[in-house]
Amino acid sequence: MTTPLRVGIVGAGGIAQMVHIPNYRKCGDRVDIVAIADVVREKAKAVAESNGIPHHFTSVAEMLSAVALDAVSVCTPNKFHAEAVIAALEAGCHVMCEKPPAMSVAEAEAMARAAERAGKYLTYGFHYRHTQEVEALKRFIDAGELGEIYAATAIAMRRRGIPGWGVFTNKELQGGGPLIDIGVHMLDTALYLMGFPEPDCVIGATYQKLGIKPGVGLLGDWDHEHYTVEDMARGFIRFKNGATLVLESAFAANIAPRDEMQVKIMGDLGGADVFPLTMYQEKLGSLIDVRPAYLPEKSAYEVEMERFVDACLGGPEPLSTPAQGVIIQRIINALYAAAESGETVKL
Ligand SMILES: NC(=O)c1ccc[n+]([C@@H]2O[C@H](COP(=O)([O-])OP(=O)(O)OC[C@H]3O[C@@H](n4cnc5c(N)ncnc54)[C@H](O)[C@@H]3O)[C@@H](O)[C@H]2O)c1
């Protein structure tokens, strides 16, 4: 493919304006942002004008039929990911879709099949994989420093971090609350570091205790009268290779830290906390903690978007694949089903 890569964006909200557009811009003359679509015409127009994007539309279909594109960023609420992703792939575009992949397993599978049929990349906005900590730890794991990884913990907990903007508290549009929104980032990070083992079964529980009442909002004031998602989710995932993962995620919980994003990995030769990166080993009769003295300071979002552009232009494949998106969606939806039924859900 020749440069510049002709890019279109679907959804002109927060993540499009703060991550996708500025990071495409940082790619310089390798990328041309040609069009943006948003169901709210005024928003599409305003974001197009303020970013020098020549075309704006009110739907992905309209955008794809009017302009020739090589790649599309899908930045809509979760409910509309599948429709936009499949349309863009069928129009012959590579796609960078924001996380989570979708609302249901059937959608994530249909998206993976569409990518396969089109022979185009579909990758997801799991930017924590591109943090320097995760990149460094992955190298240690791949070199065998932690041995066999058999246990992990994924934590995405906020004390009072219910978003006061957007649709993050709307189950109809997002599919759920902290589990599918922030828990999914740490779930993906843990799975990536564990080598994406095949899930076997899950148990889970969700709680809606704080979001439905007024309270202190550290991320703005949320609408407690229309709060339809869980405020905390907890789960236990067992994999077919015997490994297990404990996951906890909350927009609001009575805990000490303001927020905590963490993955803990345990192997038979060593363990690690990812943020900040510290490895735990036993060597020559001593228990030792190993920390990198220096990690480059690079924005994970910037690395993620740069790598997507590189892949579209013939460079290495994106890290996050459609098949991994299906596994993540299966686990998330199984955790919600397990929470609702109170039963173990087989995958
Ligand atoms: N990677 C991250 O860290 C991260 C952070 C925030 C949000 N996200 C994800 O990004 C997505 C969007 O989140 P946001 O914070 O930008 O939300 P937002 O509400 O700020 O923006 C979404 C935009 O999509 C538009 N829209 C709705 N339906 C549409 C459709 N069918 N076609 C075109 N446009 C449509 C809305 O009008 C709105 O402008 C979500 O999937 C969210 O999970 C990821």
C-alpha cells in the first residue's frame, strides 16, 4: 500500500478526539485523515473543521460509499462497534476498533469472520499491551524468566471513578459497567502475558451498590437515577491448561486507592507486578526483587496507533487479533452470565 494511508473515523467523541485523531496526526505525511462520521451531524462537522478533516458524514455507510479509504477507526459506543467494523472491512479497509470488541460473542465472531473474508487487519484498542512495562515483562516471560505461568490477578478498581460523561453507565449502549469498560483492559493484559490460554469455565458476581445513589464523584457527577450497569464485578476464570485468573473491577468501591490498574503474574520461576514493573524471583538462596532501572517514557496510545499505521503500510501485524477479541468477549459475557445465574459457566 502506498502512503499516505487514507483514514476515516467513526464516532467523533472523547477517544476519537483525544487519541485517534492526534496520534494519526503524529504520523505526519504517512496518514491522511480524510473523513469522520458521527450520528450527531453538528459534532461530526465541528470535529472535522477543528482538525482540518475534509469530509464529514452522519453514518459509516454514507462515509464508506462517498470516499475511498484504506483504514477506519471505530470509536462509537460499544453497541455500534460490530456494525461499523463489518461495514468497513467489507469496504476493503483495515480496522482499528476501540475496546471492548463488541456487546456479544456472536458479534465478536462475526467481526472476526468479516476480517478473515476481507483479508484485512482488525485490531482492538487494548493499549496497555503497548506500555513499556508490559513490553519489557513480555520479553522476560518469553525468555522463560518466570517459568510456567499458572496464576494471575487482574485489577481495575476505582474508589469513586464513575464517569460523569459519555454513556459508560448505560447498559443498553455499553453492555455493562466497569467489567466491560476498564476490567477488560486488565483482563486483556493478563491474557496477553499468560499467552492467551484457552478458557474453560468462570464464576462471577456483580454488584450495584453505589452507582444508584448520589455520592462523591472523582470523575465528575454521574446520573445515579439512570445508572443501569454494575459498579463492581468479581470473577474467577479457570483455563484448560489448569491456570487461573482472579479479576476484580469497579467504578466505585470502598477501598483505599483512588484507582488501581494492576496485573499480577505468578509462575514457578518468578512472578511480577506490572505497574510499576517488579519481578520476584528466588536465586542463589535469596528472594530477590528485580526492577528495570529505566523504561522509555512513551505513550502507549501513541505506540498502539503508530503500530496500526505501520501494519496497514506493510509493517509487522498488529499485536491484538480478532481471534483474541473473541476469547475476551467470551470471558466477559460468561462472567456476566455467571453473575446473573449464580452458576459456573462453561466456555
Ligand atoms: N482505549 C481506551 O482507553 C478507551 C477510553 C475511552 C473510551 N474507549 C472506547 O471508545 C469508544 C467510544 O468512547 P468515547 O469515550 O469516545 O465515547 P463518546 O460518547 O465520547 O463518543 C462516542 C461518539 O460516537 C457517536 N456515535 C454513536 N453512535 C454512532 C454510530 N452508530 N455511528 C457513528 N457515530 C456514533 C456519538 O454521537 C459520540 O459522538 C467506546 O467503545 C469506549 O469503550 C476506549
